[in-house]
Amino acid sequence: MPIQLKWPNHGHGVEFIGTGIVTGTECIETNQIVVSDPRLAELAYQIVDLSGVEKFDVTVAETRTLAEMDEQATDIVKGVRVAMVCPDDLVFGMSRVYAGHSSADWQTRVFRTRTEAEVWLGSSKA
């Protein structure tokens, strides 16, 4: 699967790392794993690192589905900071669509580099 999950910082963070061809179905399936995990209640941040993506096959409807899933997760945890790393223009644009539909209870920003994302996350990763 071209999306790997990592749970650093004792479950206070989750990283989605996309490589190769990433599809909307895979994004939704991976997000379902996270929103169903008991560690969700302790989550402070997410990094969605799509810098290794060669093809991004995700529709606007699938992007909205992902945002709706995260909206439902706000019943469990609020205040999660979501940093998306997207150097590719198409991936950046689709990620901005997600950010535009995401919950006000979660802060979402899209960045071109992992360094920018980590600086923004700052103390959330500590």
C-alpha cells in the first residue's frame, strides 16, 4: 500500500506517508484505520506527507469524504493540528480542497516542505 502509517510520540501524533500512486480509496481506508484506533482520543497532530507521491488519483468527492470522516472524529478529539506536505501542484491543490472542507475544530494547513510543516506544528510534536 502506498500509504504508510506511523504513530510517533506515544500515539499523540500520526503520520500518513504517501508514495508512488495514491488513490482516494486508499486514503479513505487508511483514514478509517486512524479514526477507528483507540489512540485517536490522545491525538494532538497529524502529518500527511505526500512528497513521495508520483500520481495522485483522488477525486474532489473523495476529498470531501475524508474531511467528513475527520469531522466525525471531532466527537472524540478536538484541537488536532493537521499539517499536509505537498510539493506537487496538483496534490497541493487537492489538499487545499480538503483543508477548505475540514472541521473548524481541527486546524489544517498545507505546506510545500516537511520542514515548514514541522515548524508550524511546533509544540504539538513535543
